[in-house]
Amino acid sequence: MRTIVITGGTDGMGAALARHYLAVGDRVVVIGRDRAKFEALRDAAGPPATPAATGPAASDAGPVHAEFVAADLSSIADTRRMVDQLRREHERIDALVLAASYIRQRRHLTAEGYEASWVLFFVSKYLLVTGLAGRLRAATRPIVVNTAVPGARADAIDFDDPGMSRGFSFTRSNAQQRRANELLGILATAEDPNLAYVTWGPSGLVRTSFAGEVGPGMKISAAVFGTVLGKRPDAAVRPLIDLIDDPAPGRAAYRGTRPTPLVAGGHDREDIARLAQMIERDFR
């Protein structure tokens, strides 16, 4: 039985992956903020493997091994606590899927004083990938799937002001996160050559709840076009399932099923080293 850890596993594509891997008999650890959504997902999947711990069954399917870890991934303290919990409770992690999302069009500071999107979409992922490196290394064919759309410019990161206290825009913030997550793969695969690290984005629109603080225009567009043109989450994640089930060591990037070239900058290794030093210094 594999252990699959999924952030954002109660909604959209994360939930679709959780449903699939519960159905095939793997242990699925869902990280999120909404326990009620997790319980609905778990109960729909079948009777729990440990009734006393996970509650009554809601179907006649085989036993499921579903676990929930409550965490707000825009909180550094919550993320570090959650990483410690996963290390205590699991000796091996076969797949780490980073799918948590909460879209903000405007700059927002967390209670800890950090820019929320930068923390959620990169810093928390960095802490997960590096903090769980030992558990991934214990797996025979480990993989990290990072749902950060590949292809941002090599110079997209503002190393002097990653929280964008000056000149924040959604476009700049999004490009910076995407580029940082591609660079994270350099660090992760250098430490574990057996690790597959994939940055992945869907090939088109997906019908999701589109969680976030956005304007009415974006909400309406997402609702209308997502409903008419978007894929169902279960269909959209088929390429991810194939990647997780047959991981190839090293870095790779995809849009749907289509391989996408990794962006190569002139200072990639220096850049990820700068990011690592920044996080160790600023996010304690």
C-alpha cells in the first residue's frame, strides 16, 4: 500500500486524486482546513479501515485508509507543525501532491506578517518538500507533483522583495510563484536523484469551486466558461495519475499530457540557493 499525501485534497483536482487513490486501496493523507469536506469524501469512498478512529461508513465499498491533517498552508507555524506530524506518523511517503489553492488578486498579509500568496504557493511547498525529503527518500519510486503551471520567465523572482511590498500585481505574483516552484525541483532532485519532481498544469479549464478573493468579473468568467468548456476534475487529473503511477526520476514539466520544456536560466542553481537561504532566514 502506497502513502499519498495531497494538499488541497478536499476540493477540485485534489479531491479527484484522493477519490481515485482511496478507490484503488492506497493510504491517502489529505491536508486541508475543512474536516467536514474530508469526512464527506472519505465516507463516500467506502467503510473506513479503522471505524473507531474515522467514523461510520457510508457505502459498501472496500475499507479505505484516509487520514486528515488540519492545516492552513498560508501559516508558517501551521505548515511546520503539519510537517512534524507527518514525519512522526509516516515512515514513508510515496507521492506528495501539492494542489492547495486560494487565489488572491490583491496583496494580503497573514497574521504572521507575510504575503499570503507567496507563502501558500511557494514557501509552504518548500517547507513540505524539504521537510519530508527523508520520508520520500524511503519510498522505492517517490514523486512530488507540484500543480504550479510551468513556463514562467527565468527572471520572474524579485529576490529583494519577494513579498512584493512595492508594485504588487496578480500577474507578477503568479509568475514569481511558478518560477520558484520550478527551481525547487533542482534542490529536491539534487538531494535525491531517485525522486521524480513534476510541475504540472491542466491543459485547459477545469470545473472547480475557484476558491479565493477575486473580483466579480473573474468569478463570473470562471463559472460560465468552466461550466461550459471545463473538464470535470476526475478527467483533468488522468495525466497526473499516470505520472504518479509510473514516475521517472528527475525534473519534468507538463500541461495536461503534453511535456513542456523546463525554463533554463543562467543562474538557476544560484537562484534556488538564494531562495533557500531567504526562507531559512525569514520564515522561522
